[in-house]
Amino acid sequence: MYTKESLKKSTLAELRTLAEELKLEGYERLKKEYLVEEIIKSLEDNNRLDEKVDIQIENPETDYIAEGILEVLPDGFGFLRSDNYQSR
């Protein structure tokens, strides 16, 4: 699975390899930012995009801070996972 953040950090060569695997047309001419957008669209269509975001939640009433990865499922439900959670 890929995340939007990991795609943005990838090199142009890595993105072009992925675009070739996804059978995107005309990817050779695209600038990096546009290539990332096209790959994201393709991955979303194939449900291969992982919507994980690093997040920190604070509750002012209890001074409790929760940190982890927010995993948002396609149906809209979300789970705050610990940093060492292994997704499969």
C-alpha cells in the first residue's frame, strides 16, 4: 500500500516505475507533482491507497495526549493506531 505522503517523498524515477506498473499513459511527460496526482487517482480507483496520517490528539480536560497513525477506512470509520502498529 502507498500513502500520499510516501508518494510525495518518492523520487521521479520511483514514481515513473510505479506509473509504468499501473499502466498509466503519458506519464513520461508529466512533472513530478502531476505524476503524483495521477498515481493517487489510479491507486484510489483500485483501493490501493492507504489513508494513514500521523496525528496527535490532546484532550484539555484530562491533559491526555494520544499519538499515532490515524487510519481512515473507505466507509469513513477511523482508528488511531500506535506508532508501532503493523498494518497488513
